Amino acid sequence: MVPAGIRDFFVASASVAGALIGLLFVAITVSAERLSREKPGTQVHRIRAAAALTAFTNALAVSLFSLIPGQKIAVTAVVVAALGLLFVAAALLSLLRLRQVRWATTRDALFLIGLAVVFVIQLDEGISLIADPGNSGDVNTIAILVVCCFLIGIIRAWELAGGPSIGLAREVTSMIRDHEHGQERGDEPPPAPSDDLAERGPG
């Protein structure tokens, strides 16, 4: 059974998941032309859209079924986690098939692996909860995984919409690269005025 103290969380998370799925559909509609083109980078955008939808759907299903009286959250957690793992496997195989596994898509692959880790933990917690329905610790862990799905889905949706990405490592690398290029061009600051000119002043 879902503890009474955490039911409010699942009520709120179900509402949030529904709203985020609606916004994701809007983002997909706006990006429909980019997702329908047959170009090398198109499949990556499709995977990002599907990953965001999978994460949000997982959170929505777990939250809604947890509110139904009876032992529903455990079975739901197992089923949607297994479906999520199938999606991750298909997405990684898609990248391999199109030979798009390179440095530019490494970040997308890492997000898929992170999503797979969430689903593996959820699958394990769901199985444990089926064996011991009274274990509130497993329910709390599943609730935390729901939050993780929200975070992963939001990041994937942001990248799908073409939002700017600013990272510390990227900015530091850019600063070092710009400094090195400046030295190669021989750029130097203008010379300081001499003491004689400073004493005479203007004119």
C-alpha cells in the first residue's frame, strides 16, 4: 500500500506530468519539420523527443496508479520500467545502426544510459515491493525516481526545443581557445603613455 503521507506527492506529480506531456507535444509540433527531415542529425532529435515522452509517461503512470486503492504501484513500476528499458535499448541500437555514435552524440548516449539506470532501479524496487507490499522504503525510492524522470525529461525537452546550453567546462575551454588564438595573432595591448608625455599633458 502507498503510505498516506506520500499520496499528496503522487497527486502533485501526476498533475505535473500531465502538464509537461502537454508542453512536450507543443514542442514536438513546433519542431515537426525538423523531426520529419531525413538528415544525419534528425534521428538524434527524434530520440530526444521519445526519451522525454518516455520519462514523463513513466512518471505519469506510476503516479496515477499509485492513487488507485490496492497494490497497484508495484506492478505499474515493473511494467513501465521494463518498457522504458526496451526503449533505451532500441534508441541505442538506432544510433549504432545509423553510425551516429561519435563525440557529438556522446552526451545523448549518456542521458540514455542514465535513464536506463533509473528504470533498472525502479524495476528492482517494484519487484521488491511486490514481494513485500508493506515496505514504505521502496515506495519512497520509487517517488524519488519519479523526480529523476522529471529532471531527465525536462533536459531532453529543452534540448529538443533548441534551448541554449551554457556549461562551465565549455566556457572555460572557449576562454582558453580564444586566448591561444589571440597569442598566435600577436595581439598585444596598446603601449602605455611615456612619463614625458604624461608630465607635459595634452597639447
